Amino acid sequence: MKDVKVYGPGCKRCEKTEEMVKEAAAKLGIEVSVEKVTDPRAIAMAGVMSTPGVSVDGKLVHSGGLPDSGKLEGWLSA
């Protein structure tokens, strides 16, 4: 199971990013645990300079704007 964190204050882009993660995981048949991190301090400590941010298994893979669905699938497959 992949541990995915979506960093952001709860904006529409952050919600869409969480939805995209779940859709990509379902498409690939991968189990994911998705956690939304909304605490500004935790977001900064993770190194996210622009939201939404995404980490997979503790590694920050994306920051700022909606992620590309192809890249998202690649991060989940790795």
C-alpha cells in the first residue's frame, strides 16, 4: 500500500488533487492511503512551497498546481 499525502489549505485544487490520486490508484489497481495535510506548519516542514503538494511514501514528488495525471500514475507505480 502506498502512503500518499496531499498538502494544502483545503482549496478546490487541493481537493481535486486528492480526487486525482484516488482515481489514478483505482485505474492502476494500487491500494493507497490518502491523508490530507492542512496545517500550514506541517506543509512548510514537508518542503511544500506552493500548494497543492503531493508526497508518495514520504518523498515529495509535486508542489504547485494540479499534477499531470501521467506523472501521477508514474509516482504511484514506482
